[in-house]
Amino acid sequence: MMRMKMPLMLVGLALVSGCATKGYVSTQTDPIVERLSTLEQKMSTLDARVPALDSRVTVLDSRVPAMESKLTTLDTRMTTMENKPAPRAELSPADQTAIREARDMAKAALDKANSAEAAAQDALKRSDKMFNLHQKK
């Protein structure tokens, strides 16, 4: 009798434990599927933006050295003008103000060019990272 109860108990236990139903699996996987579809949409959007960002970075990279050289030349010329042995009295206050404003504008333009270059490099790194992540899929 004991021998007969053990196999019956095992069969009964196997029947009671059951398998996962389609509904249970669906409720478990639906959030993951939704999240993956959202991520795929974002990736496709980013993939579309990468070429545009890449071309903008290329244009900015080509323009920055020319701007830096022009600004350096302008700064050198202004410094030379300010350090002339001629007395300050020869320059009118309006001219002195214009020189200071021009130097400030040149420095601001150089700062903006440097920050644009840094932003472009950052965008390029992010796009490369997103591309690499997309390739791993």
C-alpha cells in the first residue's frame, strides 16, 4: 500500500503544480515588450539624428580653427594697439571703449566657439555610444 501511495502522490503533485498559462506569461512579458518597443522607437529616432549631428560636427570642426586664428590675430592686434608707446590721450574715450568692447566680444566669441566644439564632440560621443548600443542588439 505504501508503495502505491508514493507514485500516486508524485503524479498528483505534478498535476496540482501545473504549468504557466498564456495569460500569466502575457501579463509577465507585456511590460517588457512595451518597454522594448519604446526603446526601439527612441533608437530609431536617434539613428535618424546621428547623420545630421555628424555633419554638423564636421562643419563646426572645420570652422573652429579658422575662427580661433582670426580671434587670436584680432586679440594680438588689440593688445598691440593698447601697448603702443603713444599716450592714452591720443585715443578718445569712445575709441578706448570700442577697443575694450571688441576685445570682450572676441573673447566671448572664442568661448562660444570652444563650447560649441565641446558640445559637438559630446554629441558625437553620445551618437557613437547609441550606435554601439544599437549594434549590440
